[in-house]
Amino acid sequence: MENIKNHYIDDLEEIGKLIQMIRESKNIVANSLCYGICSPSTLSKIENGDRLADYLTLNVLFERLGIKADSFELLLDNKDYMYFNQRNEINRKFEYGEYDQAIKLLNEYEKALGKDMNNLHEQFILLKTAQIYKKTNVKDDNVIFYLLQKAINCTIKDYQKKLSDKSLLSENELECIFELIENYYDIIDREIKYDLLITYCQFSKGKYGRIYDTYFMIAEKYAYLLYDLKKYKKAIRICEDCLEEVSQRTELFNKPELYYLLGICNEALITEGIDKSVCIKHYLIAYNMYLFFENEDKSEFIKERIRSINNG
């Protein structure tokens, strides 16, 4: 057991050195990387191997550096591995729509943390609780707004300033901001804030060589908003950028929905001279993808759209 523990510590020390190496190679100052997570002195200890960090802290540090780190759960000690499994189970229950079970597990997770609770654990709990409440139609929207605002404030005090300043953010932080914008601003404010989010994500890709997974979700919602505002060409550019990113990844993300969006936007532009074959092409790709994933309602709807265009 002692040998295993020593090996675990050695590996985490190497991870600390890796964080420092990536940070310095990207010319990122310590204060920017650890803002809202830990103090610069704590980060220094982690990088030097003088202090062990838990999974959440390591994960957020890597995400802010533009690295998707999914493999170091094998290096966790027993307690952190328990927390890791609890979070995964909560996410699974949420994904499958078992919201009562997800809330129960969140309560157990919070209780188990005890003195291990920190701002990252709290952010996870608040965000997930808000998402569950939204799905279960909690009548008081102010409660959900409060949870999301509190979740963001765990690590970021002024998210709009952080986006404008191009500060480093993690996936979870970006998701908190996305949820707040999507649900609690009117259509005009949402357009402005989504544009800020998209600009931030694209800057992050150019500067730090990363595109957030959350970007695909943000872009889809933004494209639908632009469609509602009749800004079809801008929506098309957003979708095309996303599809270019998806083509370089193994994950599917929301590819069928993006092609569907291209279809409806190009259909709306037929009166402005766009060849109807362009939107039909995108509709057909979306149709076949939805058919493959057994989404019969969506595939049938698209089939009707294609038939209507051909008959028109």
C-alpha cells in the first residue's frame, strides 16, 4: 500500500510540473490561471510538487490551459475517487432524466464532502441543482437565477468583464454563464451576451489553441436566436464554423442539429436568391443522421420540409 501511495504522489508531482510547463509555454501568468480557484502561492506549491491537488482543481487548471484532461482519475486517492464517482453518477442520473435521484445524490455528495468542500465543489453542486430545477419546472425562476448567479460567483465575480478581458475560464464556468444567459435575459440582451461568449471562445482557440466543448452548445442556441431575429447569414456562419470544428473531433456533439439549422436558414434565404438545392443538401444530411439515431419525429419533419420545398 505504501508503494502505491508513493507512486500516486510521484505522479501528481509530475502533473504539477506539467501544469507549470504548459502555463509558461503559453505565457500565462500564475495569477490568471489560478484566479478564483486557489492562491498563487498554492498554485506554486502544486507546480513544485509541494502540495497535492484534488481532481476538480487539477481538471479546472488544465481546462483553463486549454487541455482536456480525462485520464488522471486513475491517480486519485480513495476519497477523491469516491467524489469523482459521485459526480459521474449525478451526471448520469441527470442525463437519463432521473431528477429526484440526482437531487438525492447531490445532497449525499454535499454531506460527504464535509470539510473538503471548496468553491469548485460548490460550483458543481449549484450548477447541477439549477439545471435539475429547470428540468423539473420549478415555478420560482428567481431561485434558479440565484443558484446560477451564485455558481458563477464561486470563481468569477464579474463574468462579463472576464469575457471582455479574455480571462481564462473552465468548461464548468462557461456552462454556468451559458445557462444564465439562455434562461434569464430578453432576446436583445441574449444576442449581445451570446456574441460576447462566441467571440471569447474563438479568441481562446486562436490564443491558446483550444475550443471549449461547451462552445458547440452555445453556438447552436445562438444560431437559433439569430434565426428568430432573421439574421440568417450570421447564423449560417456560426453553424459552418462549428461543423468545421466538429470535423476535427471524434465526438459527434450536435452535428445533426447544426445541419438542420443550415437547412432552415438557407431555406429562409431562397427568396433572396439562394439555390434551394443548398438547403435540401443540408436537410438530407440532417435527415439521415436523425434517422441513424432513431429520432423519427425529427427525420419525418425534415422529410416534409424537403417535400414542401420541392413542390414549391
